[in-house]
Amino acid sequence: MAIVQISRIQNRRGRELTETGLPQLSGGELGWAVDTQKLYIGNGSVSEGSPAVGNTNVLTEHSDIFALADQYVYKETSNLWGAEPQPPQSLQEKLDQVVTVFDFGVAGDGAADDTDALQTAIDSLYLRALDVKDRVALHLPAGEYRINGTVYLPPFVTLVGDGIGKTVIFTSPNISGGDDLFVTVDGSAQPGAYNTDPNDVIAVDAVGENQARHIFMSDMTIRMDRMGTALNLQCCSRSTFRNLRLEGAWLDAYGNNAIANESNNHGIELSNPQNLAANCKENKFENVEITKFYDGVVDTTYTNYNRRNTWMNCTFTNMGKAFVFGDATRTDGPSHNLIHNCMFDNIGQEGILIYYGEYNISSHNRFYSVGTQVSGQQAPSTGFGAAGISGCHVIEFTNNFNNTSTNDYFERTAALTKSRSDTGQSDPYAALDYIAEVGGSVDYRNGYRIQTSVGYTLVQTLAEDGVTLITQESVDFLKIPLYSNGTVEIDYVYVGKRQNGVDPDIFVRKEGTMRVHCHTDDADNLQVTDEADYSGDDLYYEELEFGAYIENRDGEDTLIITVKNLVPIEEDTFTYNVRVKS
């Protein structure tokens, strides 16, 4: 550094906030502003090498760092800009782009009650905000957030956590039950006044729409340790809930009731308590886990205002019922809802129960231990997990005929349809009821094929006289729940062969569809057809036949499929799936 001059440092002091303001200081001269508590040093003259005449603010504890760093540019030294101009931002503007609940006093330590602070954050960003740009996403960093009350969600709320098991919102178990955790409200709500006049709610697509809408929640665990509903979506539309885990406290490991009052213990509630035109519609639920609630998802709207909602890639475990849409007292219900590619396990009663709704679709879902508990009774003594127990329907469409189940997998089907086991033994579940997987007016196909074997069915036994030989060519093979005035279709492929090295090899293959029509209004109420293609030895064409009859097993009328197989095979396979229309 070239030294221009060495001189005694000069000092000035005065007030900055006056008419004259801060004077021009000499090069190297210090100036102390007593009113703003700021320190300045003179730049010096241009002839001395200063880039500009003026004063430089020396940083002290009273300096406004954000005002001094007013030229933030994203990756300023990177070549990504090319010849484009680099738009600057102030540091304050940059930091304001990311808002967390800690900016509003939320503790997130698992000990403090964060109800009021979280509500203040939501009210500030989504009720008090006068400008759309102020409705920024509210982040909940990893931590535990204790909520002892109810948090209200107005339109446009966006709550984003750091992930399931990282951001955990929970209720205290020692707080009196009955209060829901999150409740959506319309845009006419005010901070501290969330229960508005129902007449003020204006539905989406209407002039002045203000109903709860375009809410987004993702990446967090919501643990409900008290009675109540985790997410009460009241007149909520076009909102998205993604990557969430909703955990209640209803069940122990054996499916026994751990909370006495079950009437208000839900994971998600779609509600419209005032019977308004503001529908619960077009909401999306993606990768949502719901566990340990009496009901996973319930609809408590009074008409068919729950419509066009979708659940995709969700899981439902350890609960009484997974979906309950509508109720038995109404003559209409939810419509056009889609439940797709979801997994259900350890559900005591129905996985999906729909009263009076129409055009609802269950598609490509997987139902494991579902419907093992008789409705209104305690779980079986074996607890959840017994695939061969059918206490009630897995899916029940109680009224309208135009709800569908397509390509759903039912673990029950593989366990209960086999009237003979793979080893040819008698039905291991013969003493148990076989209640249909899908009840009501149905059109469903089991989406996964099942495989078993037929074997050689000729059975010869001696009569009571010990001399007469009784020959039985057909045996009970499959059993299927009986649908009155319905049709059962069994798509199948049979392959049998013998390769003993002595006699000529035997190979037969039969592929087709067997249809069984049951019409209770017709005296000849059972009609069986078998349309199939046969290949192999013509000698055995008529030695492989199927039939059917109706039998009452433990109070349940059951369709029994019989088979005659007199082909001298050593090994065979029978692969099938079932479709039911009623």
C-alpha cells in the first residue's frame, strides 16, 4: 500500500438526524453520530485513490447489516448469467422468501404449547396478508410441536415440514378429548373469530368465492393422542395433502378398543355441517399413512357434496373401518371419488363402506387382513391377521349399483375360495363363513390370479354293506359367496401332464371362462356355462369338466364349484381369478 500521508486522526461528533445530516469527513477522519449510535470514516479524495468521495459506515452493534448488504445477486460470480443482467435483491428480501414457524415464536421443543403461536403464524400469513405475495409457504422445521387446542386453516394455507418422523405435530394425551386438531375455515374468518356465519360461505367457481380451498400440507407426522379428528376438512375444496402420517391412539396390538368413545375418532373428516353448497370436492391425498383411528376417513356431509376426491398410494392400518362415506339414514351420498393403489391391513370391519353414493371407484388396491371382525363386536380372539376369517365385507356398496371395484386384491380370496387345498385335502376353512369380498350391488374383478391344483378326482369308497363299490368322479373344488340375481365369472387356465418314461407322455391344457348365473326369481335358478379352448390328447377332452351347486354353510348360501378330472396326470396347475356382477 502506498502511503499518501501520515497525520493525527481527527474525530468529530454530532447528530445525524438533523437538517444538515452527516457532513463530508476528511480522508481517514472519524465521525460519531450520537443520535443513531453509528460510526463513519471519511473515504478521502479521488486524487488520493478513493473510488468515490463520501463516508463509509464502520460496523458496530447498532449498524443495519441488511441495509448495508443491499445488492444480493444469486450466484453472482457464476457463468450461468452469460450476457444477461444480474437483478439484485436486498438481503432482507432474500431472507423473507423462506418463513418458518420460529419467526412467530413457535418453540417446537415438544414441551411448550405451540397452539397460539402456530395460529398467529397462520393468521399473519393467510388472514392478515393484504397482498398475494405475502402468502408464502410456512415451514415447520424438524422438531416436536405440542398442540393442546385446535388450529384453524383458512384458504391458501401452505404448511411444509421436513418429512414424516422429522416434523411431528402432536396433541397432549392429558388434554380433554373431543377437540379436532386441524379444522379448515372459510376466508371470511378473522384472527380469533374462526366460526363464521354459514351464509357467508361462498363456493368455489362462484363470484366472491371464499370457501376453504387450495390448502397444502406435506411432509410431517400428525399424532392424535386424544379423542377428536386429526384433519377436519370442513367445506374444503381443491386442496392437497401429501406425504403425511396421521397416527391415533385407538388400538392395541390385538385390535382391541383402547378408547371408549369411538364416535369422534377419525383420521380425516370431510364435513359440511351446515349443508352448504360449498362442496368438499376435488381434494387430493397422496402418500398419506393413516393408522390407529376408529375410522380412517369419514364423510359427514348431509348430501352428496363429497365428490371427485382422490386417494392415491395411501396406507390404512390398525383401525375399525378405513372409509365410511355417507350413512344409512340418507338417500344420497358421495360420488365420483377414486381410491387407487392403496394398501389396507389390520382393518377390523370394512375397508371401504359407501352408503348410497354412486360412481365411486376402488381400483388396484390391496386388502390384506380386512373384514375379520363381525360388525359391532370385538375383534376375533386371534386378533388381526387371520386371512381365512370373514366377519363382514371388505368393500360394501350398500345401495346404488354403479360403484365399482376393479383389479383390487383380496387376501381373503386366495384363502377361502379353495374348497380343496393344494395337496388335495378338504377345505381348511370349511367351518367358517365366506362373506363376499364386495357386498351390495357390485361389479368387481379380483385383480390378481390365484393358483392351486386339481389332481385326479376319482374317489371310490365302499357302501355301508361293505361290498358295494361307490364311485365318485367329481369333487368340491372352489367356493364363492353367492350373489342373488348375479353372475360369477371364473377365468382360468388348466395345465396337466404326465411324463413317466413308459407310457406316452400326456399333456392337456384348457383355457376359458366359466359363468355361473344365479337367479333367485327363477325356478331353475342356477345356470352354468363353460366356454374354453382345449389342446392336448383328444382322448381326455371330456374327462375334465366343471359344474356348480348351492350349499348353505353356517348360515351363508355359498356357490360350490365342482370339478371332474379323470386325466391320468402326475402334476397340474389351475390358475384363476374371479369376477362378480350383481
